[in-house]
Amino acid sequence: MTVAYSCTSNKNGKELAGKNSLVGTWKLIAYSDFDTLTRKWKNPYGDHPKGYFTYTNSGIVNINGSAEKPLKVSLDSEYTKPLSLGAVLDNAFGYFGTYTIDTIHSVVTHHVKGGSVIDYIGTDQHRQFIIKGDTLLIGDPTFEVGKRVLIRED
């Protein structure tokens, strides 16, 4: 039987934080995807991406990240130069919503409400996670296709 819970207070007002080790802010230190054509790991946001994943005790998730090197747009054209969504997402990503956790299978489900990753809006994004001390690994169920490495910030 799978036990899933949202991260809100129970009816007695007691917080579930003791059961939820994801609560807090996590700093992104690695973002890797496996390219099945080249059979190599790629770091689409560079070797030192920037960003934070935040999980609140009330069940809110907020994820934001960017490449280690900012998108270069001159000041005189920052509001006039057209940029494709692809160019923006090659440099930064973000989404927000609520989340639930399957504690038996160590899966967090992000219930995406909005953000820059348009295909995620209105969907449930399931992510395997492992916490070792102050390090969070999050990605696909086998960590063979994509993985994110974060460290606890608070």
C-alpha cells in the first residue's frame, strides 16, 4: 500500500514537518540529462547552474534555475530584441504549484500550476528523490535519464 500525504497541517494543527524531510530551501549545484543518442551526460545549464527548489510545510513547491552564464542581451535591446521561448528555456526555467509525497517509494509529485515550462502547467510531475544528509538527489525513477543535485540551504 502506498502512503501519500500532502504537506499541510493535520486537523489538530500539528505540522507534518517531522515526516517531510523535503521541507526547506535547496540550492541547485548540478543539473544533468543523459543524451541517449550520444550516450553521454549533458549539463544544459553549465557545470555550475544556479537556482533553488523550495518546499514549504504547507505543500507549496517553487522551483527556479538558470545557467551559470546569463543570457547575453545588450541593455539597448533588452526590451526590443525578440527572444524565442527556446532561447529563454535554454538559459532559465521555473515553475510553481503544490506537491505531495509518496513516502513508500520516495516519489514527490509536483502539481504544476504555472511557470515558464509551459508543457508542465496543469500536469503532475513525478520525481524520484533521495536525501543523504544535506544533499538531495531528484530526477527520474532510475536516475539514468536525468538528475538534479541540491544541498540544503537552511
